[in-house]
Amino acid sequence: MALELTLGLTLVALLFEAALGYPRILLERIGHPVMWVGRLISLLDTHVNRDTDSPLERKFAGVATLLVLLAVGLTAGAAVQKLLLLLPMGFFYAAFAGSSLLAQRSLHEHVAAVAEGLERSLPEGRQAVSMIVGRDPEKLDEAGVARAAIESLAENFSDGIVAPTFWMAVGGLAGACAYKAVNTADSMIGHKDARHLYFGWAAARFDDLVNLPASRLAGLLLIAGAVFVPGASPRAGWRAMRRDAKKHRSPNAGWPEAALAGALGIAIAGPRYYGGVLSTDGVMGEGGRRDCTAADIRRALELYRAADGVMVAVLSMMVIALAL
């Protein structure tokens, strides 16, 4: 597949998604690609992940499930791209299809809703943040709500935007569809609860692998974006990323979280409650302020917009360079 095609497709997909998001009429009438793959994962989880099987059998079932999801994602993405490119103006139809696999606009809206809720009251902030994080909202004070929203923004910038952008640029719609299938599987079955400890092992490990390049790139983009945000420090973001990223329990989430925290002079992550269980984790941006507020969420959103703009600008320059 020509790099000129995949890069151009990715660039236009990003612009479409930033401008339009995923149209509500499509969501209501046909759903969303993530919902479709989610139904397939639920079906496989129900029929293949049997409680009576041994741990080894459930691991093998999880590997088979991952292979099915990869095959479906690659085949569907390649087929849709090939068919759409045959149509008049097909490039733009393919780019619009690709925009459904990105989340620039929706991520911004969900995180901004937390800032708006927190500015009204703590209960409204807790309600809004419960829509984007898995931790116990009732255990969060104002600073905890703000940190949770900022952490979600940083992590989802990586796996909801940079990663599908990266894999679309590499492999077109096939690459992006396969990535979203794996990432959705990780979010649904890649847990360490009794049912998914073995069955979700392959999805969780493979998701770590495919997110590895994007997480580092997301950190670098946030550092570059700090150049354009008043009061933010690219140098402090770089120092924090190098120092703190590997302290995170996730091999990938620490890179964008540490870069964002360092650039803004705040401290996020650390001990958190999930399902009533305290999860210890390293502090990202150690030495920064932990008493975050709604104003810090808005500053993080400003940095996010700048980092996303840098990514689009770099991609644009690559497209132009290949066209010359």
C-alpha cells in the first residue's frame, strides 16, 4: 500500500473527525464500529471462555479470540477501503470512514464536561468523571476528580488518537481497524478478574505491544505542544517523562501522563481505588502540585489541543513532502 495514500487518508480522516466527530444520526441508525466489534467480543467471551476449562485452555481460547479479531479487523478495513476507493470521490469516503476510528472531538467533549461539572459542584464533577474512568468516583475529592480527568485525557490521547493515527498511517483502514479491535478487546476482557485473567491475557499483552510506539510518540507530542501553551514547560515535560514514565504500572500510559504532568507542573497518578481496591502506582510529575482543580483540566485540554495540532502539522508536512 502506497505511503502517500495512507498518510493522505489519515490526515483527511483527522480533519473530518476534528470538524464533525461521529455524526449522531449514524450512531442512532447504525451504531459505531467500536460497538460492532464489542458485540463480537461479547459473543466470543460468552461462547469460548468457558468456566469449566483449565487456565491453559482459556489462554488458548484467548489467543484464538485475538486472532479472530485481528483477521476481522484487517479484512473488513481492507475491504471497505478498496470498495470506497472505487467510487467517485472515494478517497474522501474512505477518509470519512477512517474518521470513525479516531476520537479527538469526543475525548475533548468528555473531559471538558468534567471541568464544567466540577465548576458547578463536586457531585456533578464525580458524575462526569465516572463516564470516562473506572475508579470509584465517590472516593474522589475535588483534586482527585481533576487528576482522574487529566490522566484519562493523557492516556486516551495516546490510545484513542495517536495510536489509531499511527496504525492508519502505516496500514490504512486495515491497520486502524485491527488496532481498534485489539484495543477494544483489551478494554473489555484484558482484566485480571477471575473470568478474564487467562482468557484476556493475549489481548492485554498484544494491546501493550501495539500501543508501545504511540505512547512514546504521544509523550513527545505533548512536550512539543507545550511550546505553544503559555506557562507550560517542554523541558519539564521531557524531564518528567524520562524520570517517571517507567514508574507507572502500565508500560505505556506513563509516557503521555508524565509528559503532560511535567509540562503543566502538576502531579497525577499515584495510589487510586478501583472497585474498592487500592491500586498503588507511581506518581507522574513528581514534585508538582497534586491539588488540581477544574482550571488545571482546562489547561490540560489546551495542551492536548496544541499536541493534536502538532501531530496534524507534522502529518501535513509528510504528505506535502511525499507529493513533491
